[in-house]
Amino acid sequence: MAAASAARTVGRRSRRLFDIFVAEIPWTVSSKELKEYFSQFGSVQRCQLPFNRDTGFHRRYCWIKFSTPEEVQNVLQKDPHILEGSKLALKQQIRRRHSQRKSQSD
């Protein structure tokens, strides 16, 4: 049980390294299609699309990592983002320095 908790904590930390959170993804869209779509704005380093083990379907959200902050801005400047007729909801992930997190918890 402790190992599962530790794995979830590491997973949450790693998600902070992503640039953009994308929600409202249609069920029919794959991580490959998401990478292809977002590559028009820059170099997509990683796309993490979590799946539900029980249903076998993805959870309709993902995290996208780009190579540069300029590429992130390219994505955020375009609105709306539409895939297969559905509007995607995007949110920029805010990265905090370790010192900022520490001072906020004090």
C-alpha cells in the first residue's frame, strides 16, 4: 500500500514538469493524434494520456510537454483548439521553483 502511495506522489510531481494540461478530449482521439495536432505549434517532447484500467478508455485529459516556452505560447495564443468537432480545454501548468514551494508551506 505504501508503494502505491509513493508511486502516486511521484506521478503528481512528474506532471508538474509538463507545460500544458488538456481536457475535454474526445474518446476517439489517441495520444498519437494529440502529438500530431500539437506539433504544429512546436516540438512535442511528450504526451501523457492516462487510461482507466477498468474501462480501457483514456480519461479524456492529458499533459503535453514542449521543447521551449515559445512553443507553449504558440499553443496558448490560438483559441479555440478543436479536435474531431470537440473544443479542447487548455490550461498552462505553472512551474514553481523548489524555494517557492518551500516558502508557501511555511
